[in-house]
Amino acid sequence: MGIVFLHLVACCVALGLVFTSDVAMIKGLLRPTPDAQDEEHLTHLHKTISRALLVLWLTGIGLVSFDILAKGVGTLANPKLQSKIALVVLLTLNGMVLQRQVMPFLHRAGSLMKLTFPRRMVALFVGSVSGVSWFYAALLGIGRPLNWKYSLTEILMAYPFLIVGGFVGMVFLTAWAEYQGRQAVRTTEPADSWEILPRPLLT
């Protein structure tokens, strides 16, 4: 019970922080002048993923070990368990990519919107994989009816489509934010000199 409780707490904490940080980032991108707090957002998200994953790995290994002792090695053949392990492994690899391929460039640029287009696409894809994977893993965690009922392929069938949908949505959102930023710059530019000078009086 103690291991299950720690496992649940780690998942809930990660889900809550991932959700709130993603909502904050989306709200910032929807403003007329997009916020430049993306570096702080991704740094906080990366720390949360790292700590939560560590707890999930430790408690998950403990839970699987207990099941093997109680029910035998055949427990590992459960497709739902295999799906959860696959998602946790993917989240771990995704966190490594975030640390090595996204965070350094984001630190130098200072904002998601200031990244080059290829780097921004990588950051958006990594973020989409992270968000979808956490919620998908949580869904599998509470999906007891899925045990031994569906194959690994059937359980994970919707997963790639959700990632693609999240990625495409973020691409359109950042494109909109970039457009809004350009419009804001244009409205704050000084008028041309001929517009500033008074017009001559008509005789």
C-alpha cells in the first residue's frame, strides 16, 4: 500500500505541474504580445519530469517485483503493464532529449519564440510527447479493465495520433503567436516622416 501510494502521488504531482505549466505557456502565447517565460516553463517542467520519473521507476519496480513474487513471471506478459513500461521508458528518453537538445539552445535564445525554426519544432515535439505520455500513462494506471483484454498494439493505438495532434496544435499556436508579435511591432513603429509633418494649408 505504501509503494502504491508513493507511485500515485508521484504521478499526480507530475500531472498537476505539467498541466498547469502547459496552460500557462498556452495563455502566454495567446496574448497580443507573447510572454518570454518559456525558458522558465521548460526548466521547471524538466525538473518535475526528472524527479517524478525517478520516483515512478523506483515504486514501479517495487510493485512489479511484488506481483512477480505473488503471481509469477507471467505477470510481465500483461500488455497493459508492457504499455506502461514502454511509456515510462519513452518519457525517460524524452527527458534526456529535452536536457541535451532543447534546454541549452533555449537558455541561449531566452525564449521559445526566439529559437530557430528547426530548434523550435524539436522543442514543440518534445513537449507534445511529454504531455501526451504523462496523461496516457495515468489513463493506463487507472484502467484496470484493460488487464489481459487488449494487445499492446491496441492499447497504444491512439498514442501516436494524440502526439501528432498535440504537435500540430502547438505549431499553429506558435505561428499565431509569431503573427501577433509582428502585428504588435508594426502598431508601435513610429509613423513615416511625411505623416508627421503638417500638411500645407490649401489656398
